[in-house]
Amino acid sequence: MASRGRSFSWRTFGIGVAIVAAVLLVDSFRHRAVEYAELKALDLRLYSTPPTKPTDMVAIAAVDDPSVDALGHFPWPRSVEAGLERALIDYKVAIVGYDMLLSEADEEDTHRAEIAAKLKGAGINDSTIAATLGSGNDDALGAAIKAQGATFVGYTMAHLMGGADANAGILPGYVTTIRPPPPMTYNIVRAEPGPAPSLYEANAYRPPIPQVNSNAAGTAFVNIDSDDDGTMRSILSVIKFRDRYCIPLSLAILRAASGANLSLKLANSEVAGVLLGDVNIPVNEIGQMLIRFRGKEGTFPTYSISEIIAHKIPAEKLAGKIVLVGVTGRGLGDRFVTPMGADFPGVEIHANAIDNVIRGDIVRRDVSLLPARLEAIVLGVLISIAVAYLSPQWAGVFAAILAVAFLGFAEFTLRHNGVAIAIVLPLFTMLATYVALATERYATEGMEKRYLRHAFEHFLHPDVIASLVDNRDRLKLGGERRHVAVLFADIIGYTARAERTSPEALVALLSTYMTMTTDLILESGGVVDKIRGDGIMAFWGAPNALENPSGAAIDCAILMLSGLSDLRARDERFADVDIGIGIATGDVVAGNFGGERRFDYSVIGDTVNFASRLEGLTRQFKTHLLVSRQTFIEANRDYIVREIGLVKVKGKEQLVPIVEVVAHASDGIDPAFYNAFARVTELLRRGDGARALSELEKLKAERPTDGVVALYMEKLSRSDAVPSEMVFEFESK
């Protein structure tokens, strides 16, 4: 994909590496901004397609607005929860989980206790007091929970990240010592030797009231912690409290539902795994389990508590299910900001977590900084290499492909492996590096190109200039082998003209002539190599490769002759001006030749020398345009030509066939004379010298000044044998 001959820019690569380092340095100080963007990107990736529908295992018993309307102001007397428990027993619910705090004594029970104390102070015995006042609401709830047999109750912890301070202020209602029965913990904890992981660690908790705590199947924490942007996306799988690894309500319920042990593995200063039996529950390094929400609020079957107590719900809706009890009514609290909305009920968060584990489609989000930064370094270095080596266009294509490939890899990892890798920092690093380097190269190369274009615009065609600018390694000493067509052109009799013409007039004439010829050369894609007095050297095929350099050179030469004819017609100074042109095609070395401080772009080789000799032979043959037969064949165009024969020029041992090119076949010139000459060469090949000479005499009569006919007749008259092909040898140029 690199431009041909493009070199690697170590300067650009070094700048790119520096930019990558700078981005990572800024990230270390401003990581919250990157984390915020990463979280938003994660939401987009997870919920860009319709969420998975929930299983039919979880339902919600809701403290909602209809229930408040039916049962009165919330919180209710515990007799309501006791009635709910008895109704759930009737519905044959499998497991009940309370995402509600039952940590304070019932108000009615408090009043009852005050009355009992007064009665006891009046001398009334306990049995009479109990018969008079009856059992309390909390006792009734405890009895109902015990009768249900599989009810789990939530509690909250006061916790800090990275270790709790036992001496920190304790909130009202929280205790620092464990009340029996203790909170539920992992059945198995495997901790490998090494530093302890930085878990969420509590310094106090708020247990349920004794009647509930002692009769529940277990108690588990219901703490929910939001991400840096204030959005709740995960639940905590473990909080450490008094050397106990406590579990959340969702895992407590799942453990009861499966009957399997719940295991925690700690290794390498992090949470290495959470297992429910043999099932792995993906969590990150600090024990967070990312939730894949099934949809907006109300996705899970939700029933009003008042209707459940009144047994208005069909039995099949609740039988055998996990029922979570929680608040959904607006204005009652326990609502959170989630990717599904800014006012999402907390009980549905636990429902989503339980459903994720049941279905087994949990996504693990890697929160470690190291993988994201390694990915950023890899992408940043790759784009630096691309911009340092490729052209701007191909570097942009590579950047787009690299970004799409990385996003595809991230999406594959998310959808198939259940791992959400970071994408914002790596992509931002790559984008920032690319934009900075592309801008830098654009500015730097823009200045270079403007300078080079200005320097070369008087010598080269714009396409040739563009090639040199885009391939800067061509602007140094040295060359490469190229296949080119080389043209030499001179004004015939220039020396004599210079002697009889004033310098000012001669310069004016040359200026007009050179403007015409050089314009034609440049427009045809050629390179004007040298202008020496009246002589011009040009070539086609370097530095830009041409599809047909020979054709371009011959076409240009014909236009030069036509242009000179126009000058003769409209400018009397050119009335007697004539030129000779020679063209040869072959391999040369093209490049910059000279010294380190001064060099020219040129071509060197035998082809160049032969083209110069051909231009000189136009005087011998009295023709205007001579080309090597190889040039004519490679041109592959329809020209009016005359095959002259073989020549041996000074400095060249080999005989080379040459051709006179007269014009394009479509230029309107009568080819009869040249067709007749072709018959002469055919007669010579057949050994019929007499007829060949007769035909030549006719041609001489038609064109007495034709140099080729004259040379043929001279050679035939002096030859004892009829040559099959004419050979001409010249010692001078």
C-alpha cells in the first residue's frame, strides 16, 4: 500500500510514540473522564440491539401505588408483610427475597410494649398481659417467615473501598458486631498466598430485627453501588465484614434455588472467580458482576402486594417462582439511575441479576487499567508506523481498517466470550495519534511540496513534479534502471546562424523556439533534461512510468516539427530554420547525478548516446526525424515511415536498424513516395539490384534532394554485390 519508493520516516514514528505516551500520561491524571466515556460506550454496545427477554423464573411483589392506596401509608404495620408471607405460602412460591429493610421494630409493637410495661407496673402478670394485648406484628411476621421456610431478607452495610476503618463514625441503626444468626457468607473461600485483594469492606451493618433475623432462611446484603458517572450497572458479589465474605441477596437466592455451594476464589490481589457449584459467575477484579438488563422498568412480572394478599393473582403466575418483595411506587425511594432509565426500581436490579445467572449470559467487564493501556499502545504504535511509511491516503485507509478490526474484535469478545474490553482509550489513542501525525505530515510535506514544485515547475511536467514530491527518496544521489525513450533535437546550421546574428536577436529566436518545444515536451509527459544552446535533450518514462514512452516521444517530435512549420508561416525569423530529431528507446539508469551539493535529475546509458547520434545522422540522411526500429516497434502507432537500414555510429560496434518517421498516417500526407521506397528495400532483399536502382532513379526524379535516395544510389553504384539490407557507417557524429 505504500507509495512506490516511499521511505520510512523515523521522525514521524518518534512523534507518534511520544503522542501515545502523552495520551497515557494524561489518562493517568484524568482517568475519570475516560472511564465516563467508557461506561457510555459500554451501554451503547450492550443495548444497541433489543435486550434478551427474561426467563419465567422471577416475579416481583411490589409496594406500588395501588398497594399504598389499598393498604395505607407506607411503611405498613408488619402485619401486612405477615399477611403477604402467608399468601405466598398459599401460592406455593419457591423462594422469597426481601429487597426491603426490616431493621426497625414495628410502631404498633412499640406502643404495645409501652402498654405492657405499664400493665406490668400495675401488678398484672405476663400471661394476662399477653392474653390482653395479643402477639406483636413483628412476632407474626417472624412466624410467617419461618412457616414459609425459604425467605431471605436483605440488610445494608456501611462500606468503604479498599478496607474499612473500624473507628469511622457509625450511622444510627448500624452495629459493628455480628448479631446471631450471622449474615450469609460464601460456603467456600479459596485464598492463594499473596497480598489481599482490595475488596469492598464494611465497618458496620444494619441487621433485620431479631424476629426476622432468627426465622429467615438467611440474610444477605442489598447494597447497590453506582459507577463513576452515577449510573448503576453492577451488583457487588462480595463485601468483607469482620473477616467474613458476605454475599448479596441475589446470590443467596440463587444458592438456595440451586442447592449448590457458593465459592469465592481470591488470587493475585483480586477476585479470581465466583462459582455456584460448577457454574462460573463472571465478575471483575473487585467482585462486581455486570448486569445485562432485560429491558425498561416493568419487564419482569410485577404484582401489587394488596392483590397478592387478597389472592387476586392467578395461582400459576406465582407458583414455584422466586418472588422478590420491593418498592416500585414512585416517591417511595429505592430507585436508581441505570442504562434503562434514570428512575429504575432497585428490586428490578436484583431481579435482572438473578435472571442473568439463571440464563448464564453475564458479561464480565475488565476494569483493570493494564489491558486497556496495552491495547492503546499497540494501536498507537501501529498507526504511527502506518503514517510514517504509507501515503496519507493509504494511512487513512489503514486507520479505518484498524479501527473497524479492533471494534470487531471487541464486539466478538463481548458477544461470544462475554467479556467487555475497554475501547475508548485504545481508539482515542489511535485517533489522536493519527490526527496529530497526519496534520504534522500534511504541514511538513505541504511546505516541502510547495518548495519542490516551485523549484521544478520550469523543468518538469506537473505530473512528474508530483511524483518527485511524493517520493522524496528520488531527490538524492543515485539512480534506478528504467525503460525510457530519449529525444535529442538540434537546429541545423546553428553555428553559422550564430555567427551572422546579433546575440540579442539570437536569444529572442531561441526563446521563442524553446518555449514552443519545451511546452510540447512537458505536455506530453516528458522531462526536459538539458537545454544547451540550440540543443534539447528530453526523455519519457522516468521518474513517472509511462505506458508507452516511445509513442509519446515520437508524437511529441511530430508536434515539434509541426510547430516549427507554424513558426515559419507566421514569423519570418524562422523562414530558413530547420531541425533534426533523433529518438532511441532502451534501458537507462535514471536518477540524480552530480555532487552532494549540486546534482541534476537525468538519464545515463547507451540509449542516450545512440539517441544523440541519431539526431546527428539527420544531417547525413537529410531527414527531420530518425528513430531506432525498437522505438518504432514499441510505439505501435500508425505512422508514415521509411525503413532506412542498418547504421554503425561512432562509439557503437553493433549495427542498429533505424527508421525515418514522417508523420501520422492520419495527418493527410500522401504516402506514395514512401511506399515506393519500401518496394525498393523489398527488391534489394530479393537480390534484384537492377530493378531497385531503376525504382530509385524514379524516386530521385520525383524528389531530387532526398538524401536517403541519394545515399542508396551511391551505395548501389559502388557495390559489386546487391546488399540485402543497406548498411551505413559514419565515424563522425
